[in-house]
Amino acid sequence: MTPTAALLAALSLPLTTVTLGYVLLCWVRPFGPCPHCHGTARTTSRIGRRTRPCRHCDHTGLRLRIGRRAYNTLRRLLP
Ligand SMILES: [Zn+2]
């Protein structure tokens, strides 16, 4: 085995593991916490530091993961 092939094999295993883990996560839990409000569904306004409902997640605290959104789009596009 050449050093290049050994390096490629060593790099491909972690990448494959991380990718399959993310695919599994998108399948099991398609919704993740909203990055804007961190899952609390409330955000602070700039004036007065009052809390108000988060408009990015429609006051749910959840957002569809990017991988699941891509999967849904591909499923709609492909017959
Ligand atoms: Zn939110």
C-alpha cells in the first residue's frame, strides 16, 4: 500500500463516519434547536432588552436541519 493510499484510507473513514452520523441524526431527529433563540422560542429586542417571540422559528424553538431540508428538496425534485 502506498503512503498516499494509506493517507486517503485514514481520512475517508472519519469523514464517512461523520457523514453517516449526520444522515442518521437528520432521519431520527429532523428538527434541531433554532440557532437564533437557541431553542427557547424567545429572543430579546434591541430596545429595552424585553423578550419577545422568536420570528425565525415561529415561536416553536425548532428549525428543520439543513440536511433534512436538502433531502426534502431532492425528494420533491426527483421523480
Ligand atoms: Zn427561534
